[in-house]
Amino acid sequence: MKKLWLAAVFLMPGLCSNAYAEVNFGFEAGDTSGWVETYPQEVGTISVVNSWNEQGASYIPHEGNYFAVLETGVVGFTTLSQKVSLRGGDTLEGWAGFCCGSEVGYPYSGDNGDYNDYALITILNGKGDVVAKPWYADSFDIGYGITTPDNQWTGEYVSFGPVQWEHWNWTASDPDSYTLQYQTDQGGDYEGNSYAFFDGPVNEIRTLTSTAVPEPSSFALIGLGVAGVFAAHRLSRFNAPGTPA
């Protein structure tokens, strides 16, 4: 009888396990395997590196040995995306940063002030609808040129420095096949590229922290599994030598 209970218990983890299967979320493969790369009409680059030092800014991995760098291009987003199946209560998390956009004016837009480079994280549901934007940064977070009422730059500049690693997270309210997108955009101009940085947990299991309760159907499967174990045991007793068939 003790063996039967052990068999029933071992059935439960398989029936209750998470359905997600994220791949290379922290880019520890040293490349973008598991991700889909999408580029703008011109320029735009995607790379996986172990350090980044340009334009007076410096980044190293938040976890592990690698992270992704997305450079803006012309006309359209530079995008890394990956599909992941989540249950209600599963939480995605990671880190993001942004650097080097410096083409905005304040308090007036200035000659080039409407070209606000930006980066963001979007999450789409199975229908392709955007359900969340858990992280966003743009040129105003880095700095701006002070402008006059006639949209002329005064020659003065306010600098906040690059956006270093910021933690982001998002919890799914419903079970679905979601798409996680890392994106950056040039903002309409053709010069002064910006860069977005993305990293995830080294341990892929930590990518999702589940607070979900098994679905009723899972409990039903568990019950069927347990009943099957006991039924098989009962039949084996009847069919054993010396017992009625």
C-alpha cells in the first residue's frame, strides 16, 4: 500500500508543472538562439556581448556573462522577441537599460527636438494584442538641450547620464501563449543612434516566479491518475496465481 501512495504522489508534479519553456532568456548561450530578430528598413543591429563601452557609457552583464544590445535604425523598430506560455500568476522578469539618445530640446522642441529615441518592453497575448509595457525609457531620461521659444538651442545641455540596469517584471493574469518583445526606435531621424540593453536571469527557472494554483482540470487529472494506480493494483491482486481471475 505504501508503494501505491508513493506512485500516486509522483504523478502529481508532472501534472502540476509549469507549461512555460523560455529559451536562452539571459543570453547565456552567447547569441540570440531562441529569439526572433526583426530589423528596421535601414541600419539597426542586434548583438550579444559580455561588455559594452561607447560614448562615455559602460555596461556589464547584470547576471551571468552576456547581455543583448539593440541599436536603433531608420524607419521601424529593432526587435528581439520570444514566445512563452504562461499560466495565470506566472511572473516574467529581467533587466533593461538605455543609452546615448541626445536629440531632444526643452522646454521647446528645438530643431531636432521631435526625434525622441526610445526603448521599451512590450508583451502581447495570443491574439497579438499588447497587454503590457512593463518598461520604457527615452532620450529625455538621458538629457536634453535647453531651447528658446523660437526653437533654437542655447548651447546649454542638461545631462542625466545613461539609464543603467533597471529591474522590470510582469505577472500574467490569464493562461495564454504570450510574446515578449524587446524594442528600440530611432524616433524619426537619421542620425545619433541610441542603444537598448537587455538581460535576464542566469538560471532559466528563475525567469518565471509562479504563484499560480493548478487548474481544476489538473486536479481532475491527478484524481484519475491516483484512481488508475489503485485500479491497476486491484487487478493485479485478482490476476495473481492462486486467486480468482
